[in-house]
Amino acid sequence: SMTSRRVFVSVVTGGVLTSPRLARGQKAVSPTRIGWLSATSRVNDHANLEAVRAELQALGYAEGQNLVIQGRWADGAVDRLPQLAVELVRLPVHVLCTDGSPASVAAKHATSTIPIVFARVAFPDQSGLVASYSRPGGNITGIAYVDQEYGKRLELLREAAPKVARVALVYNPENPASGLAVDETRRWAARMHVSLEPHELRGPADLDRIFGAIVARRPDALMTTADTQIVAARVPIVEFSTRHRLVSGAGYSGRARDFVYAGGLMFYGASIPEMFRRAARAVDKILKGARPGDLPVERPTKFDMIINLKAAKAMGLALPKPLLLRADEVI
């Protein structure tokens, strides 16, 4: 029946439907609807959405009373994002909250009127998402990565293993932000006299070819950019780098700290939960009347560094004490 379908949809999307049967004389308040769009899966995205939920709750929104969150996840199939964005626009929602570059681009194509707040986006000014950091313009604003992260990751790898001279960098050419990350890392690498060897990964089918190419060139270290496809392949990538004793550093994409938990050596990047808490604050400002195009794009202020000692041991690395002392988390 339609009713059971509606209840099912609300449960599946994490929304809560307010009961149509209200006591006489009670006024039905229509809740604020927030659309959530992500390229990853519901499981991989859980912590990000929870950070938004918690912050909105702290700002006075109560799910099931004055707030409904409608979620759509592409489960790694980036080509599904445009359709999912259109679904959310048609509901309609009052604000679209997007996670990552591909979801943000899809949302921007789907609507020029519904406000969009993005998080976890690299180079939004260069990828055409916003006009500029200070005046994003149109119906969009959000929280971006900072470009220096790429250089910082290289520096930390160098600190962990001073002999690092050649670095393989795995990226997804179909993600424009990933391509820009390669350019940025290349600039830093040149400054540090490190040679960078980019390898393209569009999906799991590319792994064997990439691994073969890396083995043939025998670099000292392996880095990855932040991308859904790369996070999905984190286990084989980490196993490969450990087997070949490649010092590894991960870019952030959703749960790229999972790279470290899966056995990678090191992660450094903007605190993702903090990015999403700030995105929720921007959503609140917009719901209170601010125009998204006038809200400057924010840059992260909090960074996390995670080090895996077991991985260091497996690679035969003795990590310097100052590096360990600076880590937020040591596994």
C-alpha cells in the first residue's frame, strides 16, 4: 500500500515522517527538509551524516519534529549522482547538503535555486563549483580542503622515511578534484626534489595494471588522493604497499583513516567531522535567511594525523619521536 511504501521510504532514507493524525486544534508544522547526497555508501558515510545531525540538534533542530533528513547514496557509482540529485530536488528539499566534489557538481547541475552546502571538496574555485572563496555566488557555499595538505603529506612521508625520493601517486582521472590534487602535489614535489609518478585508477579493474607498473618502476613511497574509488580499493592498495615496503600516505575521502586502520602507515588531513559540523552551521545560517552565494567558502582549521606503528614495523621503519608526539592517534 501507499502508506507502507511511504513509511518504508522514510525509514530507508533516515527521514522521520510526522504523523498526519494530529490532535484537534494542534497546528501541523511542516518540518525543514534537508537533502543529503553522497557518492559513497550509507555505511561509509555514516560518521559524516552523524556529525551534521549532531550539530543541527545542538542548534535546536529535532528530527521527527521540525526536521527531516532525506539521504541518497550512490554506493560508489558516481554516474548515479545526477539522478539522485534530481530526486532530492523534486521532493523538494529546503537545503541540499553534499559530500565530496562529484556529489556537489551533480547538485549544482540539478538546481540553481535550492541552496547547496558542500563539505570535503578540494579546489572548488578551480573546478568551477564556486566563483571564488570569498564570494561563491549563486546558490552554493561550503567547506573546502586546503591545498597545502598535499605538500604537508609529502613532508610527513619524508620525515618518516628521509630517503624517499620517488613517489607513486594513485588518483582517479574522472574526479576533477583528484586531477587538481595531482597538479598541486607535483608542485610541492618539485620544490622538495621528489619525483612524482601518477597512476590512474578508475575502478577495481585497474588495480593489477597499476600494481604491475609500480613494481616495474620501484618507487620509495605510495600516496593516494581523496576519492571514492580509491577508498573502496584501500585493502588491496595497503596490502600491496606493505608487501613491497612502500611508505604509504593517504589522502582523505570519507573514511580514508580506514587506510591506516587497514594497515597503511600514515594519514594526515583536515578533520572531516569538523568539516561537516561547520557545514551544518552554514545550513542553519541559510535557513535563517542568509544567501549561500554571500557566505564565504570556509577552509579547515583542525587537522588530524594518524600513524600506524605496526605498519612502520612491517616496513622496517623506525619513526622519529617528534613525529609520533605530533600524531593525534597512534595505532
